[in-house]
Amino acid sequence: NGPSQALSDSDNNLSEKSMQRNQDRNGNTSSSHPVGGDSSWMNERRPSRGVCGDGRRLLLRRLNRIRVLCGRFINNSRVQLVVVALIGVNAIIMGIGTFDFVTDDPVVEQRFQQVDQAFLIIFTVELCFQLVYHGLRLFLDRWLVFDLIIVVASWAFKEAQVMRAFRIFRALRLITRIDTMRNLVKALFATTTSMIGIGLLLLLVTYIFSVMFTQLFKSLYKDGQTQYNYFSRLDTSFFTCFQFMTFDNWGDVCKEVQEVYWWAWIPIIVYIIIAGFAIVNLIVAVICDAMAAMHEDDKAKLMGRAVAD
């Protein structure tokens, strides 16, 4: 009984000590973090996160407001009209800069270079406004990408003497600003598949007749029977066929060959009918059909808006 009594007393002492420790812990916790309705200790840490979040949202709102203001300004119809006028004036000035009174006078030429530099800066600022407004979505608009390529190329090759001749390509930016010209370009791109097919057909027909003309009339220039070299090689025959297709002085060439071969007018006329009339008019018909389809789409959109209204 003695040892068992001692063990039970020690167990009781250990349990009492453990209970006392638990009470002390609970007391400290309740004192440091009251469980009741008072939650001010939790709110002491929240204001820092709330202030950072509010500041970040305020900054984003201001940046978005700046972006919207840039877009409204640069895409305003009057501003765009001014940009179109500046592009036209810049193209005219570059044309005037090719005259002798400019190129022969270093002072005048330097003034023209400074004016051209000012136009380039204006176009760059306009593009920066577009970049601020659209962001990376600018690269989804092919017309804005076209403007970006022209402006960047103008800065990149500004010092290159040979590339200065290509500055006039800035005038192509008028296409992106004038709706009529833009619709024409869209119509051309819409007929790409048909135009490739027609072009291959024209190339095939021209190649066939070039080989035939070379074999028939190859020795005319070598024998001194023609004034110019029309059909001595395949490449010269190809160029002559292109001349026939564009109706450029084809009658004189035909008469000159006809003095040696009276029947020469037959294959020449056949080629002109096929290439100059049929295929070229087919190209015009495809473009006109694309323009008509585009106008029909515009009318359908207008009718749809009218019905919606």
C-alpha cells in the first residue's frame, strides 16, 4: 500500500501541475487577445493592407484616365484631319525637295531636312499617343502596325543617304486615314486568291507565246531585219509580250516583223486578245466584284443598325 499510495500522490501532483499550466496559458491568451466583442486587435493590422490596396487602385484609375484621354484626343475627328493634312503637306514638301533650287543650295536643303525632321517628330508623338491608348493591342490593328513600321523605319534609316529616297512612303499613311482608300486596299486584299490565280494564268500564257515568238523570230535582229532586239532570247521575247499586253507601240513592232513574215500579225493579235483584253479585263472584273460585295456588306450593316434603332 505504501508504494501505490506514493505513485497515486505523484500522479495527482502531475495532473494538478498540468491543469495549472493550461489555466495559465488560457489566461495569457485571453488577456492578450480578448475573445469577446472587442476585435480592435485584429483591425490594427488591416489598415496597412487597405491603404496599399486603395493606393494601387487609385493609381490604376489615374493611369486609365490618362489612357482614355490620350485615346479621345488622338482619335478625335478634327485631330485626325490635322494629321491627314500634315501627311499631305509632308509629301508635297518632299516632292519640292527634289528640285534643283533645293538640292543645289546646301542652306535650303538643310532647312528642308529640318522641316522633314519636325514632321517625323510629330508623327512619332501621334504614334506614341496611339500606343498609350491601345497598349499591346496596337499590334492587333494592321493599319496601326503599318504606321509603326513606317515611322520606325524613318528613324532607323534617317542617316542613310540611299534610304532617304524611301521617306516618301510616309505618304502611304494616307491610306490608313481615308476611308475610301482604305476600302480600296481592303478590296484588293480580299481578291488575293483570285488575283494569284489570274496572275499565274497570265504568266503561263505569256510564257507560251514568248517561247513561240523566240522560235519563230529569233534571227530577225541578228540578220539586221529589225531595228531593235525583240525576240532573240526568251527574256527579250517576254518583255516584248509585256509590251504587247500593255498596248505600248505594239503596232510598230508588228509591222516591222511583218515586213519579213507577212503572217506575223496572226500570233501577235491572238496574244493581245487573250492577254490584253481577256485576262486584264478579268482582273478588273474581280476587283469590281470585290468592291460591290464590300458596298453590299456596308449596306447590310447600315440596314441592321437601322432595324436595331
